[in-house]
Amino acid sequence: MTSAFDLAFLRRIGWPLAAVCLILLVAVLAPLLAPHDPIRMDVVNRLGTPNWLHPLGQDEYGRDILSRLVYGARVSLSVALLSATIAACIGIVAGLIGGYFGGVSELLTLRVVDIVLCFPPMLLALLVVTMLGPGMETLTLVLSILFIPGFARVTYGEVLSTKNQEYVEATRALGAGSARILFGAILPNIVGPILVQFSLTVASAIVLESGLSFLGLGVVPPAPSWGLMIRGARGYMEQAPMGLLWPCLALVLTIWSINQLCDSFRDAVDPRSGGSTRGFWTNLRAVLGMSSRAAPSGAVAPEVVLAVEGLKTRIVTPTGVVRAVDDVSFQVRRGETVAVVGESGSGKSMTGLSIMGLLPQPAGRVIGGSVRLATKDGRIVELTDLDEPALRKIRGEQVAMIFQEPMTSLNPVHKVGTQIVEAIQAHRAMDNAAAQARAKALLEHVGIPDPARCLGEFPHQLSGGMRQRAMIAMALSCEPKLLIADEPTTALDVTIQAQILELLRALQREHPGSMSVMFVTHNLGVVAEMADRVLVMYAGQIVEEADVATIFARPRHPYTRGLLDSVPKPSHAADTDASARRRLATIPGTVPNLALDRVGCAFAPRCAMALDACRQGDPPLVDVGGGRRSRCLRWSEL
Amino acid sequence: MNYLIRRCLISLGLIYVVTTLLFLALHIVPGDPAELLLSGGGVAPAPETVAELRDRLGLNDPLWKQYIDHLVRLAHGDLGTSFQDDHPVVEEVVRRLPRTLELILAAAVLALAIGLPLGALAAVRRGRATDRILSGFASFNLSVPVFVTGTILVLVFAQKLRWVPAGGYTPLATDPLQHLVFLLMPAFAISVGLAAVVFRMARAAVLDTLERDWVRTARAKGLSPRRVVVRHVVRNALTPVVTVLGLHMGSLLGGTVLVEYVFNWPGVSSLLVRAVEQRDYPEVLGVVLVVSFLFILLNLVVDLLYALLDPRVRHA
Ligand code: SF4
């Protein structure tokens, strides 16, 4: 534990901890704090209103309410803490033994303890009270019994997950006995979850104690207890409502503070649970301030469907801001298929999602650039200027999208037909019957053998290939001008993959020029088959652009060359996948962290041709002739 | 199928354990069970009466024989007779059980109606003011014991505003409207805490669902945010929420004890409290037995329902 952790931890649990400590202090110092004897009656002044002597007034027997509240804390907390401690000791030992040794000892400890869980807690408590009579001892006993299984289960779970970890193995290797291992090596490492369980238990114990006392079956009068005070004040609530509200307030605030403390403990123990949201919001605010939009240059040529210029997308994370798309410009022409290629994390999918306005929210933001779309009715629309309702009219109608994993991209609880009908009706005023008929025609069109049946089936009833066909049918339902296909075949096996690619090609051929495709993939084999033009992305930037024949013949960027070298050559096709992969030249190194600042060429750390100059300034994306672009200083040497 | 059988067997085993434990409960207490049974009123019973009862209950038989007799009686639906009025316990329990179940069901429906939409709203507005206020309110509500909620409801709505009666019961057949009026407050008292539980689950489930691919697909189709949230998020988040709510129904069986007491609701739980106060052993044991059975059965139903809704559980 570093001191930084301690500080952050303390700040997070600050006020609940302070509140709990305060309540504990009140309980401990009750004799000093209470102005009166909590059980001394003063019947003449029953239900007396607040005065200097009795700041909160007097109860139905004339006892001082403030003193009873203060002593009530003592009673509640001592019962709760004592029973939680007893339950913890027994439960932890049971869990440790059961989890560590397993087998018979597991049966004897955990399963026996679990019997308690057969009964609703309150009922078990009442049963024991019947047998032993009410009182503090009975209460403590009952509560201890009730909370043993909780501790046993938590400990058991933690032991199972820690017992084979290195430090435990190490202790065992040193020849330590089981007891040493259990209490010396395992227990200290599961303190966190047990602490959480302990605070939970104390809160529940207070709830149960006050409940039983309220029923008159817990703490025996005249001892002060919040539950008993509420019980007593209930009869006089019309005359003296405050006498009822004070103990309620004390009870609720105590339980609330402990619960808050428990939540903070849990956050501290489990780093995943929202602990780092602060960083996220700070970063998000910074990104919102970055937004700057320059007007796009010039008009869009008539044959261009999509013109992206200087697109910048940021993804906010708690630890930093990722430059997911960094100044990306390209165009997609009518009827053309443009492949966007790159490793995962290169920003290729984010480019597609930015165009659609579907970035993860609230983390993803387009902070600059222009995305212009030529719509069906011949207008040019700036997508980055549109608000959500206007964007909605574009999605599905003008630009449709299909995704990598058809199983998770279709909603498992709705029928395939319903999901397609929904897509149609989002943009067309069609009644259900007409939309169903259209959906059926679409399914038939994408080559689904029994479209009528498919309509009524759930996604999990279809094969992967059929699911992707259904996805395509859904995407085509409004005859979009542009289809963004995000790794549409990656999750499918090779034969199905070929069929889906063939389907997409056939659909595009049917009405030449009607639909353009932006094909996002990491698979160069697919690129060779599908694309007219290729954009290679690396670290959120386009590093090379060329038409498909030339890029395969002569790459003008070292990264593209590396990608090409890592594709199995046709001569290797007979080899098994694994052995083929082993023989391939892979690009050394990994994709850079896009949250960090960088100077110079993003590929430099992995580039065999890198020079000092490459690390000085960002290489520009230069025109290298023949409609090609490259972001490499040494492109001419390739 | 296998899972189904295994799960049913476990529940049967639990029922057996409960039965045995409750039998033993009478015998492990120090003292003579017959004397205990008779000492209800707080006066020491006459030796002749004790002897007679020992005889009648077969307490002179060996323990194993008593145990067998106990099981046989239970199999015939005999839970013994109450000391208070010499009525068969089972009759009173059967008469009151539907009322308790009605209360729980009403509370669950209310909790779902309140917690689910608010949970979805908080999730959609994650991290913003709406979410923080709602989440804070929920965590506060979780800290208010149900009898405090109940008592304060009585204070405000019955004593001060005089909108509703402080408690009581009218059979549905006598006066349906009055019946609902009486049901409203106790059901609401339970649902305040329960709604907070539902809220938390719904918020978590919706947050989880919002990140699923099909939500992106739905948005890519151009659906309105409302439709996306209702049909593709909340609909999917419903399953886990309802399941966990079902799990809570079991623990509610115990939670009604306090509410029935506060509102004078004549369910099994208030029968239990009365019996505990009178130390009416047969009645206490009878109620605990029946309610525990119900508790186990309810948990079984929830587990099976869960398996039905989620095919992965069934095949695991
Ligand atoms: S600019 Fe330099 S480092 Fe970057 S790809 Fe070209 S040669 Fe390699």
C-alpha cells in the first residue's frame, strides 16, 4: 500500500467514516454525554415538550429523549458489533477450512452453515426468541447465527480464488503448515471483501435488532433502544410526533452512514467499480473544450458520395484521451468499394462509427473535421452539423451499417422479422403487413432459403452465415447510398465468409452505381477480393491510399509492406493455418498507445527504415502520383 | 432437464432439513417440551396437565419414534393445535397465507413500477445530475428499515392528512375498494426499500445492455432513442431484474412481519408475532415451517424460471 493509495482511499471514505466514528464515540461516551438517566421516569412531565433540561423533550413515561437516544446508540451498536464479530470469527474459520481443504470438510462447514439460509432471517430470529425468550443475549446469539453464512460464503469464495496464487504456493513451498498458510498467507489477502461484509453485517444487524425491539421481542424494556423508543412513541404519535421522529432519524442516519462506508470500502476493494470516474469526467471536459471545426475546402464532386475531411475523433478514458481518428480525409465515389485496412486499434472502425454518429457515449467525440454526404435526393449534407433527430433520418436510410458479430448485433429477444420490420418502419410509412412482406422479400433476396420461417425465428436459431445475411437484409431495407461494413466476415468460417463476400458483390452489381461500400477489415485477402480502392490506417491516421492493384503490386509505405508480407502467399495455401502463420514475417512491436503524445512518424518505433528525420516532425500525407498518397518520408525508396 | 431434476432434489433436501430442525427445536431447548408448551401464559403448569400432555404428544416414546410420528403427521397436513384457541394451526395458516402473499405481490408490482423506469432513466443519464440524485435517493431508501417507513407513513397519511386509515383489513369479497385502500399503505411501505433494490438492479442491467452490439445496430437503423431504450435496452434488461426481484420475494416473506404488525394486516406474519408473544409453540413452529417451505419453493421457482429464460443456464 502506497501513501498515495491511502490518501485517495481516505478521501473517498472520508465523510461516512467520520459519521460512523462520531456515532461510535457517542455510544462509548454515552454516560458522559447523556444529560439524564435514560430510564428514570418522571410521569408528571410525560410527553414534555423540549426545554433547557430536556432538549428533545420527554417520552410517554417522562424519560429524557436525548439521553435515551444516546444510550440507544450504545445498545444498538454493541449488539450489532458483538454479533457481527462472533459471526465473522465463526464464518471466516468455516469458509477458510471449507475452501482450503474442500471435500468432506467443505460439506461439514459450509453446507452446515448454509442451513441457516433455509429460513427467512426474521422467522429464524423469532423462532429462537420463542425458545429462549427476548433479551440482549438472545438477540446477540440470533444475529450471530444469521450472519455466519454470509461470512463463510465470502471467505470461501475468496479462498478458492487465492489458494493457488503464487504467494500461497510460495508459503507452501517453504514448508509452512496449513494453519500458517490459512491465517498467515491467505487471510491477510482477503481482508478487503471481509471488511465489506463486516460493515454490511453491522448495518443489517442494526436493522434486525431495531425491528425485533420494535416488535417488543428484542431488547427488553426499560433498557433504551431505538426500536423500543419507536414502539413506545407510536401510541402517542398524534400528541408528540417528534418523540417518534428522533429515534427514526437516529436509526436511519446510523444505517445510512454504515451503508455509505460499506459502498466506499467496496469501491476501494474493487478497482473496477467506478473508482476512477473522476479522471474520466475531467478528460471529457478537456475534450469538449477542444472542439474546433474548420469549413471544408471546396465543393463535393458530383460522383462523390461521401467526402471526409480532417476528421478527428477522441475517445475519453479515465486515464487519458485516445486520439482514435486523427485528421483523416478520404472520399468514396458512387458505386465504389473502398476498403479501410489496419490492425485492431488503428481507428478504422472508429472512422465508420464517427461517420454514423454512433461513437460510444459519452466517451466518444468528433472534435473536428467535416463529413459530407450526397443524399438520395441530391443534397449535400454535413453530417457533423446534424443533431440527433436529423442524424436518425440519415442512419439506415442513407447510410447503413453491418457489424462483425451477427450473433451479438441482433437483439436476442426479438424475432429476426421484427427487427427487419423495425428498420423498414423507421423510415417508411408502411403498415405491419406490408413491412413483413418487404422483409420477407429482402430475406429471399439475400439468399435465405426459407424466408417465411426465418422471419419468425430468433437470432440464436439461425446459423452464423444466415444471421449475417439477415443483418445485410436489414441494412439494405431502405436502399442506402452507402453501406459501411465493419469486419462483416471476421467472425465467420472461411466458406461462409466467401459466400457473404459473393453476396455483397452480387448486390452491388445488381444496380451498378447505386450503392457504395466502405469495407472495414484487417484481412488483406478480403481486400483483394472486394475493394476498388484501399486506405491503410495506422494509429488513427491514413498512412497510404491507392487503388487495389497498385497497392498489392507496390506498397508505398513500410507499414503497408509489412501487412502484405504477413499475408499467406497462395503457395502456402495448402499449409495448415498455424504453420503458415509461423513462417510469416510479422511486423515487430505493437500498436502505439494513442493516449500518449507523440512526435514524428507514428510507425517509427516499428519501422526498419526509420531515420532521425522521421522522429522530428509528423510526416505529411503526400501525393505520390497516380492518385496515390503516402505518409512516409522515404516513400520513393520503396 | 438434468439441472431441473438436480435443483428440485436440492429443494426437497432443504425441506427435509427444515422439517427435522423444527422437530429438534422443541427438544434441544433445555427443559421439558411439554412444560414449555404449557407455560405459554407464564404460569407454571400443574404436574398432572404436563403428564397428560406428555402422554398425548407421545413424548414418552423414544425420540426416533416421535420423529417418525412427527413426519407422518406433517405428511397428513397436521401442524398441531394452537394453545390459545385449540384450533388446528394449519387452518389459521391457510386462511392467512393468501393475505401475506397478496401483500408481497402488490409490493413487488409497485416496486417494479417505480424502480424500473427510474433505474433506466438513471442509466441513460449516467453520471449526470438526474442519475446522481436518483442513485443517492435510492441508497438512502435502502437504509430506512421497513417499520420506520411504515410508521412514518401512518403518521403522515393517516394521522396528519387523514387520507387513509392507519391500518386494518377488509376482505376483497366484502368491499373491493376498501380492500385496496387497506392494501395500499402496507404495500407501499414494503415497496419503498424494494423499489430502491429494483432501481439499482435496473440501472446496472440497463448500463450493461446499453453497451451491447444490438443497441448499436438499433441506432444504426435510425430508430428513435425512445424506441431503442424501450425495445432494445429495457426489454433485455428486464430478465435479470425480474429474476433478482423474484429472489427478493423470498426474503420479503420475513420482511412482512414488521409491516403486518405496523398496519394490523392479518397475514401469517402477524399470526407469528402473536404466537411468539404468547409462546404458543405449535403455532410458531407451524408458521415457521410453512413459510420456510414457501421460501424454499419460491427460490426453486425463481431458479427454474431463470433457467427457462436463459438457455445457457439450462445447458450448463
Ligand atoms: S516516415 Fe520514416 S519511420 Fe515513418 S514509415 Fe516512413 S521511413 Fe518509417
